[in-house]
Amino acid sequence: MSRTSLVRGCIVGFGSLLVLGTPAWAQPHDAAGAEAMYRRGKEAARAGDWATACSQFAESQRLEPAPGTLLNLADCEERRGQLARAWEHFLQAETALPRGDSRVAFARGRSKALEPRVPRLTVRLAGALPAKVRVRRDEHDLGDAALGVPLPVDPGHHVVVALAEGRKETRVSVLVAEGESREVTVVLALDAQDPSPPRDVRSVPGRTEGPPRGSETGSGQGRSTLGYALLGVGAVGLAAGTVTGLMALLRAGTVKDTCGPDYDRCDGASVDAARQGKTFATVSTVSFALGAVAAGVGVYFLLTPAEKRPRAGLHLQHVQITAVGASLSGAF
């Protein structure tokens, strides 16, 4: 027997007990009230007020169970998207109707048409399980036999709650669509008094021993920051070298224009231009050198894995590039 057939048989049997087998003392037997609720339900259904219609049919069925009321209730619930409830009530009505009643075929046809549309939700437990665990899906308690079984539910959101003595309440929310089969595994919370995880890592899926991933990345992040800083220093040095190099070329052009090709017409301004050009040329050379070194070291820190880098660090204390010189001080 398949699981679907088993679930269907349980629903039919349980529904039959509710409809036919309840002792007389447990029945409300308010026939007049049931009839009034039934008529109000029919009026609401004709007006398209399915919420009111369902509530009236349900109350009428509670006051005086009847297969005809169940059929109306099931039809109302299907229209509201409560597919699992409608399927259950069509099955119960089919069982409750007497043989030969024309409505038996109607109820059977509606239940068969609904069955593939009804979602199924399977609830499982995981983790270190205590002796007594209470599992509840929405307003329904799930016994041990119901765990691991795909049970029919209405489409929409469902909340599964696991309770155990000495444990924190565990809640899992799941969205199930029409005709969909979903599974939800509830991992029981740890002891309320002991926040530490269980030592058996197999009891909690996905947990591994050892320090958290990334707990030793502080030094690596520091070195990456240093690498970017050195790249910035290198870029500044190369830019300064380019600018001062151009200024040296301009001063050389000025000297050549004023002194002539044989440098026999030089004046004081030419001498000053020549002196400045020499200074700019020196600064350009030093800037290019410092920029290249800083950029190279920065690239090394960024591209070399942390475990392969030397333990020594580089600490820059002072970087200065001016029109008359450049300096960089620090310690490795």
C-alpha cells in the first residue's frame, strides 16, 4: 500500500468516526440551530461571501453532522483555496452517504479531482533528540507516526514548532504551493541552560569542528591594507617623477633658448633655470625610484598569500616629495 493510499485511508476512517461513530452523548444534536446555520451558509454562498459561508456550514456540521452539509462545506473550502480541508471533507461525505445515493459519485469525483492539487508537507526531526519531544504543525500536534510522512496541507505558510523539556522552542516557517511536496527538517535547539553546541557534530548537519572560518584573517587584512597603501605611495611617486621630469625638460628648453646653441649668451636667468632644471631632474629620478619600489612591494603584499609572506612587516613613518627633494623613512 502506498503512502498516499495509507493517508487517504486514515482520513476516511477518521472522518467516518467523526460523522457516524461518535457516541450520542458527545453530539450537540441541535437540529434547529444546524438548519439555521445551513441556510445562512447557503445565502452567503449565493452572495459569493465564501468566508461567511464556510463558517456557517462548519457550525451547522458541528451542531448536527450531515453528509449534505459536509458537501457544501467542502465546496466552499475549495473555492477559498483550502484544498486539504476540502479534500478531507469530500472523502468523509463519500463515506457517510448511504449506498446508492447519487451524491456518492459526486463526492468521489470531487475528491479525486482535488487529490493531485493538494500539497504535501513532510516534517522530520534532527539533532540530539531528548526522550520526549512535542511537534506541532500550525494547530495540529504531530505524533511519532506522522513524522517523515507526507501529510496533506492547505497551500500557503505553515509553522512547525518543536518543544522539549529543557530546550528552547524551535520554529520553522515553510511556504507550500498548490500541488507541491515539501520537506522541512527541524533541528532542535540546544539546552536552554547550556548555549554550547553538542560535541557530536553529526547530530547538527553542517557543523564542523575547529575555529570559525576567517578567525585568523586579521593579519591578512592588515597586510592587504598595507599593500594598497604602498600602491598609493607608488602612484604618488611616479606622478611626482613625471611632473618634475617635465619641469626639468622645460627648464632645459629655457636655457637653450636664452643661451643659444653654443651657450655663449647665458645670463643670470639662464643660470637659475639651469640650476632648477638639475634639481627637478634629481627629484624626478628619486621619485621614479621610490614610486617603483613602493608599487612593487604593494603588489607583492596583495598577490602573495598570507601564509607565504615573511613575518616581518613594513611600517611607513614619513613620505615627503617636494620640488627640491624626496624622502621616505620607515622600518621593515
